[in-house]
Amino acid sequence: MTFKQTEVTEILKKLSESSERYVFMNELIKEAYRLYKKVPLYPDIVGMCVDNVLKEAQDVKKGDMIIIENRGIFYEGKVSKVKSGSIELKNVKILQQKKNMKIKLGNNKIFKYNFSTLKQLWPSLDFGKK
């Protein structure tokens, strides 16, 4: 059996599919790793669990890690206080999705995705299109 034939690829597939639905993946990836460490012989179970990590909440309490969508802006954080009609979050990450945007560069740091690391680091293993 090759590695590709194992169910480990199913975990990667589930994470990839989740990235299309959810804007924040950090906690989802951490949870997938925690689950895999608990049951390394059953990656298919981990894949099923990954599908159920993020669900719409019916109630929110202190200590919960949540994502709130409000008019196209996503807020992720840990609930520190719950009051009637409002909550306080700590360690908040904010993401807003837009189709197009113009940004003045100035002194901003820019990070670029590199999708050819296999080709650069291990060219003998890159069997992609020539």
C-alpha cells in the first residue's frame, strides 16, 4: 500500500474542502492535528470529525472559540464575557472578503504564497507538467 492509498489523504481533502467554506483555518488545522495524534491509526475517523468541528452555535459561553460573520466581515476569537445581547472576544482576528481592492503599498509587509516549493526544494520529486 502506498501512502496515497491510505486515508491520510482524506484528512487533507477535508481540510482543502473546508478552506472553501471557512475563512479561518488555523484552529481547524490545529484540531485535525490534535485528533490525528489521538487516533493515528484511524485517519478516516479524523476526517469525519474535521467535518464536524465547526458548526453553527445555538448558545455561546465563556471560553468558546467562535467565528461571527457580520455583513461580510468575519471575527474569530475566544469568548471572554457574555452579556445579554453582546459578547466580548479576546485574541480577535478579523477578515473581510472583497472581490477587488486597491491598496497603497507604503511600508506594509507583503507575504507571498509560493506554490512551487516541491520543485524548488526537491526537483527530482516534482513530476508535474514539464
